Amino acid sequence: METGPEAPGDLTYLIYCLVVDWVYNQGGGMSYTRAAHAVGVLETAKLEFCRKHLNPYEDIKEGENGDVDVNEASYVAHQLRRKCTKAAVTTKKMGPIKPKGRRTSKRFTFRDSS
């Protein structure tokens, strides 16, 4: 392996090694409390990454593309539930549902692909 992780699996492996080393090499070995603390640390690190990096990125993309309209989301979810096994996605004009922001005037439509 090079000096830094090159793939998500490499990063996962490095994090796993750090956590296992911390859990087993702090004296006293494995315990539920230590394992629960390790899970809490991982969760906190995940939330901190989301707060500092992912959320600002999402805000930028929302500014560029507009927010997802509730009616559009409901329509797509309904179609996915209805046709989840044989959905082929195409696009068509939105019709009466008006998108917000600079989002394009398209909606997903679903057809059986059989």
C-alpha cells in the first residue's frame, strides 16, 4: 500500500485497524463498554465529516440545481413502489407540477421494461 488510502476499502481497513488496536490494546482487553465507546467515536467522526464537508457540498448543489420538490419526490416514490421490479426510467415534461429553484422541468416516468 502506498502512503495514503487509494480506495474506500483501504480507508475502511485503516480505520478498522485503528479501532481494533484501540479496543484491544488499552489494557483489560475487549469489553462491551470499550466496544460501545469505539462505535460512538466512529459515529461522531462520521457526523463531524458530514457536518464540515458533506453538508456544505449539498448546499452548493442545491443552490445550483434547486431543492427537490415534495410533489416530484412523491411522484417518483409512488412510481418506484408501483413498478419496483420492472422499472425503466425515462423523462418527460413536468406538466402541472412546478419545480423550485433552477431545477430542470423534467420528471421521471416509468414503463415496464419487459
